Amino acid sequence: PLLAVPRSELRAWAEAAGLVWIEDPGNFDTGFDRNRIRHEILPRLMQCRSGAAHSMARSAMHCAEASELLDELAAMDVEGSEVAPALAVESLRALSPARLRNALRFWIRRQGLPTPDTANLNRILDEVMPASEDAEPLVRWPGAEVRGYRGRLYAMAPLEPVPKGWRVEWSGAGELALPAGLGQLTLRMTRGRGLKADLFATGTVSVHFRAGGERCRPVGRGHSHSLKKLFQEAGLPPWERGRIPVLSVCGELAAVADLCYGEAFVATAGEAGLELLWNRECH
């Protein structure tokens, strides 16, 4: 609010009010660009044009207003294209190049991610948006990445890799912490649904991630399906499929996270069961 008030006026007012302050010696180090501008460049500008400071303050205010208007426009463009947590590519194609870039910057920034530079923003436009449905395009920069899947854009913090070959035996007691910030698994007692409670009494339940080639016979399907097919049916993006915890009993899949249960391991009517819960809060 005091941007347009000259430093000399502020100092005079402070002295007249008897205020005491501490000068930071670093403010006079012209090795910093901000100090060089303040102590060397601005005084010369003021000599050439007395109203230079006022003009710059006014320009800064205009820039702030323009930025606010751009954000309002981007919010409207994103709202028309958002299919949470992604953006629909087809809807974005209707935007002009300038509006599209503005919308993408706003959408990425709104998710608390660092804004991409021009080169990476152009890569999103040129590599991710036009990619075919079976491709797995990725543009990554420090602190963020954008991926594409089935005509949608996804922005996220870089994914922490899952430890190769991770597998643990689980008694079902308490919370089971998953690696790579993937949250925790817990069990809730039920009756007539979920996994058979006595499975965990045998000590043969293990938790792991997809390695490739696994199959599961979901309840009501009558035959087994590959995990790849089940994940495709659920619309899970490819980069998430290797991050879905699965439960095995003696080498056979009993549950795929909270997606489905294997028919042979489901509690029958009146039988004690355990519902598998996946808390993704740490993801």
C-alpha cells in the first residue's frame, strides 16, 4: 500500500514520530541485483525523469490487475475442461494458444506445484496433449510432472518409486504402512462380506505390488482376469498400476487394494469377514 510513497517521505514521517529502527547492512550490498537497482539505477532514472518511481508503481499496479484478470479467465477455462483430478484435452483444444498456456499455468499452480518454464510448457502442448491413448507421455521439471492418459492431463508431484520386489507378510493387525508414501492398509470387521477372517490366522497373507502377469477371479465374474485388464476397466492410469497394493494367499491373489476381492477368499453369508481399507492420505 505504500509502494507509491517516496522513501524520503516515509523516513521523514518515521523520524517525526520518534520511531527507532535497525538498518540491515545487507540492504547496502550492491552485489545483490535488488540493491544495485535501488542504489544505482533508480537514482539515475530519477535524474532523467522525476516521476519515474510513480510511473513504475502505477505500472506494477496495472500488472497486478492484469494478472488477476488472467487468473479469472484461466479459472473459467479450467472449469470448462476439468474432470477431477485431470483436464480433458479435447475441451482445451478450443482455447487459443495464449489462453491455453494461461489455463495450464493456472491449473498447475493451483495444485501447489511449481509453474513450468516456457520450454516444458511447450513440451506439454507438443508431446503430452497430442499423444495417442496407448502412449505414456511425461514432462517433468523440478517439483512437478504432467502425464497424459486417455485424452486427459494429470499434474502431480514427482512419484516416489516403489521398492522393487517389496513384499511383507501381514497378520492383519493394526495399520500396515506402505512404502513410497502410498499410505496404510487396515482391516475392518464385517460379516458376510470382505475377506474371510480366518485367512489371517494362517500366517499366509502377503502384501506386495504388481510384478506382471498376475490374475484375479473377482467376485461374480466366474473366471479370472489379468490385473492389467482389471486396471484398464477401472480407468487406472498406467503409472498408478504398479503402485496398487495387492494381497496374496499362498501365491493366489485374494484382494486388489479396495478395487476387488478374489471370489475364493470372500466371506460367505453370516461368516466373519474383514473389509480391506486403503488410506491414501500419505500419497
